Amino acid sequence: MRFSILYVALSCIAISSCNQNDSLPLYGPKTATLVEKNGVKTIDSADYSIPNFQFVDQDGKPVDSNTIHGKIFVADFFFTSCPSICPKMMKKMDEVYEKYKTNNDVVILSYSIDPNRDSVARLKAYEKKIGFESSKWHLLTGNKDSIYNLADKYLVSAAEDPDAPGGHIHSGNFILIDKHRRIRGYYDGTKDDKVQKLMDDMDILLKEK
């Protein structure tokens, strides 16, 4: 079911992104709501956005929608025991962190898809291994189903798979989100040119109102 939903969502991405005139595309299907004004009911549409969430980071502190209010942020999904793409992704994300670590309008959120093992203490040890400041880059853990459901909302894959290295599969994308929690880009977090493109696009978003 998760991947069938993802397929539909990705189909909507292509439609949404091709029809935008913004400097960067908007991804995801528009949402329709019924509104009434002066007794007249009409259908209003809104851009797709990431819903509210709440998890805890490597310091045991809550991280929620208020944490990223009015900021742009980069999100990804990983797990600390990942033997495949995660080490490369984290090395590249550290480059993003280094560029924007003094910019108060930028936040990085990395969601663990193995919260049963990735405790707060384990995430803290992972932070120390990489070497960064937790107020800027949050390694998040919490309820597994909530994390997997949120991955769906980011329109990326995350699932347990006993046949996969480390027992999990997940997208290798870095996801760029604007100040209104709208998805503005997907970038392969293992490739130098794609991560450079991410940072170029972040600079564009930082100039948007």
C-alpha cells in the first residue's frame, strides 16, 4: 500500500512541478477545500505542504513544526547502522551544514527510520562522530509508524526490508522545503553535483519572501 500511494504521489509531482512558474518548482498535489463566503460555497486549492510533526532529537529535546517555522530546511531519512548509502549521505549533508551553520534561516532534519535501535543516546554518539552542532542539525527519533507516515508525506520511500542491507530501505534524496513547508526539490544525497545543486537552490529560496 505504501508504495502504491508513493507511485500516485510521484505522478502528481510531475504534473505539479511542470505547471509552476516559480523560480523553483512546487512538488506534490494541490489540496482542495470547500469554503463558504457570503453564502456561496466554492472549492479553493492550496499548495501541497508537509504536515505538522513532533519528534525528539539527539539531545532529547522536542523538535516540531515550530522548530522550522519561517525557515527553509533540508530533510532526509537514514539510520545509524546503515551499511550502504547513509555514510555517504551524511558526509554530503555535513557539507551542507558547514555552509549554512551560521545562517539562522536554515535547519537540517534527519529522520531515523530505525527508531527501535536509534535511541537518543545513540543519535548523540552519531552526532559526535560526525561533529556538528545539534541546534542546526537535528537527528530525529520517535514512533516508527509516525516516521514512516511522514516519509510518505515527503513523497519518499522508507520501509523495513529483511532482505536489504541493515534491514531497511529508504530514499537517498535530500528534500528541500521552503518557509511555507512546501517541497521545492529532490537531490541525490550521494552525488556531488546534486548536492551542489541543492545548495544553489537553497540560496535561491533564502531570497524568496
